[in-house]
Amino acid sequence: MVRPLVSLLTALTMTRVAAADPIEMAAGPERNKDHTVTKIMRGPFMTSRLFSMPTADVIGAYMLSLSGDGSLLQQTGLLTSAGVLAIGFGDLAQLEYRHSAAISITGVNAPLPGVGVQVKIPIPEYANVPVFGVAFRLGVPRTETFGGTDVIEQVTDLYIVGRWRFTRFDWLTLHGGTRISSAAISLGGDRDVDKVKKTLYLPTAGYDIRMNPSARIVGEVALAPQFHWMPGTEEQPSIGYGLLGRLGVRWAIVPSVIIDGSIGYQLEVANAAPPSGADAVLQWDIRLGAEVFVPWGALACRAAGMFCD
């Protein structure tokens, strides 16, 4: 009687310990000199973004990521808020040059450049427990000419985001957080005005549905800074917000190359009012993008025995 009870208690204890063990998430191929280039390029690779929204993950140590997308309908070739360049530092952070989503005075989703850092909060990851990350993007001023006047726009962002995976629904990943934006606009040329600044608190959310090992459905919706100014008037520039959404398919044609195809939704708001009513202007676009991962650390290990595990 005692032996079966002891065995049962031992099994329950081992099950509880196993359930509490942290999850080990691979973020890049192993750096082993004996690995072939083919094996290295099989990954695994992990993106650190949805479309414009960062996730709680980073690309991993000794990794480089290049990404961007362009509209197939208008503004062809214009990069959006997708990451342009990210370099992994450890498995906790990455330095990056990105474009932050914003709606310019012309009513176009014209992303603003920024440099920053994205950090995964260094806590153990457990099943069914969310993990968190922080991304800071220092905005670089962008100048565009509108109505014969130079308009300078700038956005600096702090993202606080979380990611939630489930063991029962392992095909679904939820993302959510807040974007705190310090936006600024000023006019130059024939008319000089003081810079207008405003701090915005913008919720953002998204999801990732795994359809098969190489294809996913990705969606996000978020508020974004929107700049207002009408040339030929005495109206001062102002800053409000608009609604941006995107739904698309993400396909890994090979493990190190991801292709995105998506439909974008943009709700512009006149006079910085809430996004509703007759003043709201709806726009759609279709975009094609890509992300390429370069495991330079693993390749250097294979070629010269450097940066090996």
C-alpha cells in the first residue's frame, strides 16, 4: 500500500516540476564549426515584429535581420514601419534602424525613421504565461514639402508589449501593448512657427495564427500619430491620432527568407477628433514585403572558428 502511494506522489511531483520548468526558445542556429552551411541556414529563425508592432521577442545573438515592404497601389517602393535593420545582442536585445508608423499631413501612412533598441524582459518563460518586452525608438526628423512649405515631422516611441502563447491552442499567439509616442511638427520656409509637441498613449494589439510549419496569418490594429496642417491658412499645426490595421499572410519560402503579403486599413481623422463621424476618411492599400535573416555568427564559426558556442 505504501509503495504505490509513494510512486504516485513521486509521479505527481515530477509532473509538477516538469510543468514549472521554463521553456527554452531557440533564437538562431547553433554556432558549431562542424555544421554545414545548409544546416546553418535551416535556422531556427525568429522575427521580432508583426508589421509595425514589435513583439516581446528578439532575433537572437549573432544575428542580422533586414526587412522592408512597399505598396503595390501607391507610393511604390516606400518603406513602411517594418524593420529595416536589426542586429541581435545576446538573446535579450537588438539594436535597430526602423520606420515608425505615422500619418503625415498629406494623409498618407508615411513612416518616420528612427534608431533604437528592443529588449526582451529577462525572466524565465513558462507555458501559458505571458512574456514582455520593451522597444525604444529615437525619432529622426523627416522633412517634406507641402503647399510650398517645408514641414518637419518627428516621432519618438516607447513600446511596452506582451506575448501570450497557449499549450492547448499552440497554433495561436496573442500580442498586445501600449505605444507611448512623443510627436512633434514644425513649419519652415516662408513661414516659421514654434514646434508643436504632443505625447500620445496609443494601444496596439495583434495575433499570429500558424496554418502550417511555413505559413502564418498575421494581423494587427493600432492607433498611430497623425499630423494636421492645411497650407494657405493661418491654422497652426496640430497632432492627433488615426487608426491603422493590417492583415496578411507570412510565408517562409526558406527558413531564412520570409515573404509578407498584406492588406492595410487606415482611418484618418480630421481635426484631431476621435476616429468616427463624417470627418473620418478611410483608405486601403496592398503591400508586399520580406525579411531576410543572416546568421553571421554561425557562418563565421563555420568559416573561421570564431564566435562558436
